[in-house]
Amino acid sequence: MRFNRKRHYVLKILSEKFINEELKLVGKRNVNTDHFGLTYDEIEKLLKISPHKRELVLSELYKANEIVFFDLEKFGCLINRENGMPAFTNKKYINRNRKIMLDWVKNFVQIIIPVLALAITFISLSIKLDSLKTDSDKELQMLKGIVLEQKERVESLELSLEAHPSHIRDSI
């Protein structure tokens, strides 16, 4: 991802250099590639990268035929007019970078939203179960109170029946 911005920057520098030198050398027949391109050392200095990372940046550009390598006094590259200029003007690598970031955000959101929904559902169900348990405990206590009250009434009725011997009990 970070190399895409560097690739775009290389194309930018190479295209500016190409356009400036092309304007200067319109009438001349001898054209030196050093005027149109950048050496490896210049690229490393501009991008502040190591030779290994330089190869990673330039390999994609070369594979897409957007730059051409040269070997005069030093190794270097210049922009390919047919593929490199359109890649720069269409912001190919900037758009690729944006697409990577958007895809990352989409993936992140597609993972986070369901996880958050699951967590919220779990929390709400836990709260609901706690409130249902509290309600059922209250109802249970109320029913126990009613049962105890009814039991006391039955006992008091039985005591009152035993207290009055004049009442005859039916036994069938």
C-alpha cells in the first residue's frame, strides 16, 4: 500500500522531467537519457528508501511497462510515454491505494457491525433475563405469602372446628 504512493511520486517526477526536457530539446537531435530520467541513486534519495525497496517500487512500474530502464554511466529509468504518462494522469497508483483503504474499511465494518450487534444482543438479553428473574422472584414470594396465608386460615379453621365439639364431622 505504501509503495503505491511512492510509485505515483516516481511517475510524477519522471513525467515532469520528461515534459521539461522534451520542451528544451525539441530541435536537437542528440538526446541524452540522463536528461529525461532518474538514476537509481536519485530515486533512492527522492524517496528516502533503500535499494531493496527501490526495486520493489520500480518492479511494478516496469512490469506494467510504465518505465524503461537505461544503463549509460549509471543505471536508471525514464517514463514510458505510452503507458507511464496515462498511469500518472489517471492517478493509477493513488486510486489503487484508495481502493485498498476502502476495502480495508469495508472489511472492518463487515466484521465489527455483526460483532457489536451480537454484543448488544447479549447484553440486552442478560438484562432482560435479570429483570425476568427479579419479576419471577417477586411473584414467587407473593405466591408463597398467599400460600402461607391460606395455610394459616386452614389451620385456624381446623382449630376452630376442634374448639367447638358441638359440630359433627361427617365421616362417610
